[in-house]
Amino acid sequence: MPETHVPLRVYYAVFAALLALTVVTVGVSFVDLGPLSTVVALVIAATKASLVILFFMHVRYGPRLIWVFVSGGFFWLALLILLTMSDIVSRGWHVIPGR
């Protein structure tokens, strides 16, 4: 299988995007968005993780089988998060008087 030659400017651009998203993450942490704060932080983190996986782990230029396994990993992660959140939401969380 022939290797894809990725120009250095792509790596520099991705690195600059990661640094910019880190600055955005820090900036957003000082802004009170209410319940959206967690959502915004997770979207930024997912974007940064996607950039790292696609470019630095060479998934972007990999064969389709690699994409299948990466997608399976994300599906498994989403399933674990969904099951954890459903457990947290379904708990009683009653306040005990006197505590």
C-alpha cells in the first residue's frame, strides 16, 4: 500500500488549530453560559480529539478498515457515556433532612 505524503504545512495548520481551540477553551471557561458550559467544553474537546485522531494518528489517509475500527471505538464510547448518563439521571437523588 503506498504511503500518503502529507505536507508539513498541514501539520502546522492542525497544530495552530489545536492551540487556538485550547485558547478558546480557556476563554469559554471564564464565561458563564449556564447549562451550556459543559456542552460547549465537550464540543471543543471532541473537535480537538478529532483533529488529533484524523491527522496525527494518520486516520484521515488510512484505508477504510481503519475507519471502521475508529468508528467502532467512537460508537462504544458513546454507548458507555449514554449508559452512564442514563444511570445518573434515573437515580433518586433525594435530599436527606438534617444533612
